[in-house]
Amino acid sequence: MKVDTAFFPSNFDTAAQLARRVEDTGFDGLWSAETSHDPFFPLVVAARETQRINLGTGVAIVFPRSPMVLANIGWDLQANSKGRFILGLGTQVKGHNERRFSVKWASPVKRLREVILSLRAIWDSWQNNSKLNFVGEFYQFTLMTPFFNPGPIEHPKVPIYISGLNPQITQLAGELCEGFYIHGFHSAKYINETVVPNLRKGLVKAGRKREDLSLITGTFIASGTTRGEVEKAKQSVKQQISFYASTRTYKGVLDAHGWGDACYRLNEKAAKGQWADMAAEITDDMLEELAVVGTYAEIAQKLAARYKGVLDRVVIGLGSPERQDAGRSREFVQEIRRSMGT
């Protein structure tokens, strides 16, 4: 089990400081998400500031970018990190694609399949000087002149991880990808009863083994030194969970526990802009299933109880890294490894 963390720096100076801190703390990987900032820029800095840890996008939104653009970015980051880069891609939901990114939403799983296959075709043409001839339903790449070919690199196999929850995306990961990043909005029940069986279907289809793919997730953590701090943290995490639970795309997680009606109530509140009222819909029972709750002394064991033997990597958020106690963070990472038996 590898123990990773995520960071959300707002500028390059902060990104450099945090990347060094993450590596010094003993984490195995660092993931940059596409939220209010570009997910690739911080990793350019992190690649120069670190020597050991993996650097990945967790995730970059795929459809607003041409696969050729993604290929260039991934190739450069892989070369400059000396083989430590992981290209993590996610589709996002229809509303964000159409209304936030202004891109067409059509057959997302079929389209994502073509993105993965076309990326590998482009990279093969660069590494082996082979003729680029990818023709699909959504993407066609048939032109690559020497002027636009960056040429071979030392570590040409760029791992592709995709993220999601639904069975079709999960099966696609099992069939084609080096990793599957389970969406942070999940429960252990949903992973064991829905994600893992569909992952196996994809693996079987491609004649692959479970060891051929890395299974990773981040999780909501409500923690603190004292019970009072934990109770305070719970309210913040309930607010985060309510945002995801309001999206019908993720309703299947709630359905697994008989809570599907909460999605409709939350969706209605979100449509009315009643964001502050949404956390009240998340009960303590729901929180226990959808997050890891406990004091810092308890969290490692609770993570192990939930994920040991299931995941290959776990992404831990410990709050704002610049405000963390480095020694305590290092101890926490080591405790997670001990609990996981690694």
C-alpha cells in the first residue's frame, strides 16, 4: 500500500515548498486536482523540486482537451520527472462539460476509450518513429511531421489512470488502464459490491490480472486531536459530502445504502442555491459510511479496516500542508503503513 497526498497550491512558490514538504514527510505520491487551478502547472514545479515521489493529476478533466494536447503535456512531465508522472483523467459530469467548459457531451465512455487508445498511438509514434494513424469515431490523428515530434524519452510508458464510479467506466479501467482512481464520494460497501466486480469484468475481458492495475482512492476524513475537534470537523465534511450527494450521477453510492431519496432533496436545494442548508441532510450514520471519522490516534486503524487488501494506494488529506506539523505528519504516514501491513 502506497500512501499519497494531494495539494492545491495557488502559485509556483507555494507549489515548490509543499512538494518538498510532501516528499520529506515520507509520502509516496502527490496528486494535483483540477478545481480552481490547472492541475498540470503545479506538477511542473514538483517535478523539479522532488526526486522520489510519483506525481499525478487526480484528475485532469479530459474532454475539454484534445488528446494531442494531453499527449504533449504527459510526455513532457514524464521526461522531466524522470518517469514519475501519472496521467489521471476524469470525464466530469454533463453539466460541467456543457456549462462550465462549453464542450459537447456525447457517449462519454466510448469517447474516453478513444482518448486512451489515441494517446498510446501518439506516444508510440514519438518513441518509435512509427506512422501515426489513429482513426476513431470521435478522434482522428493521422499527421505527425518531424517538426512537431518531440522524439523518444527515457521512460516512454506513461501510466494512464481514469476516475469514476459507474460500472462502465470501471470496466474500461480494468480493460485498458494502469490504474483506476475511485471517486472520493464512495463507501466501502459500494467499492466491494460495485467497483471491484466491474473492475474484474474489464480485466477478464482483456486477459489481464489484478496486479496489472493500481486501485487508488482519496477519502473524506473528519479528524482532530480531541473529540471536540472531531465533531467540528464532521460538520465541514458533511458540507463537502452534501455537494457530491446532490449530483444524480453519484446517486448509486447512496442507493447502495437505501439513501437515494437524499440525492433528490439535495439536488433541489443545490438548484435553489441553498448550499448552507445541505449539510443537514447528511446524518451521522451516512457520514460513518462515506467518510473516515475519528481522532488522529484512530484514523490509521480505521483506514486499514476499510481499505486493507482492497487498494494499492490511498490519498490522505491532512489539511493545509503548510500548517501541518512535519513530525506528526511523518509519524501518521508511518502508522498508516504499519496498519496496512506494508
